[in-house]
Amino acid sequence: VQLQASGGGLAQAGGSVNLSCVASGRAFERYDMAWFRQGPGKEREFIAGIFRTNADTYYGDSVKGRCTISRVNAENMVYLQMNSLKPEDTAVYYCNAHLRQRDYWGQGTQVTVSS
């Protein structure tokens, strides 16, 4: 599977951002999907995940309550909505697909939050 994230850009603190990720290839519905991010000088951090089987969602502590992950299997799409943005949310956001102990990554989309 190949992944392409989009929707990043410059946002104001307190605002929102909507990220999208499109997956190419077959059987998208078989993948668990997630978003990660990597801020300047920081390690890659888990943000949100959504299971393939029941679409249950789970979130990292740093964004819990501010994020919503969703997927539309028929369109091979996964989305991330993040509200109440903070400057520390500035990062490159990556889409991740996981299947049978293998991870696939997109190229990332930059989100910059100004105070």
C-alpha cells in the first residue's frame, strides 16, 4: 500500500486542521490505520489509530480530547481532525498503515501552528 497525506499548512493556535490520507492498492479495509507526528528535534509520536475490524479508535495522551480519526474504506481514505491547536502541535504528520506486523508510511504533511 502507498499512502499520501495532505491538508497540512499554517494554522493559528486555538484553530483546527483537517488532514487526509489516501491509500493506493487493494484491500484497504484490511489495514489498521494511524496518524503519527514528528516535531522539530523530537521523536515520532503516536497520535491516533483506528482498527480495521470495528473502527474502534484510540488516541495519544497529548491529543486526547482534541482529535478525531475516521476512515472511509470505500474511498481508501483516513482522516484526522485536530481542534484547539497549540504551537507544540507543530510537526510533520504521517499516515501509517499496519498489517501483519508490517508498517507502511506516507511522506507526511507539515502542520505549523502559530501562537
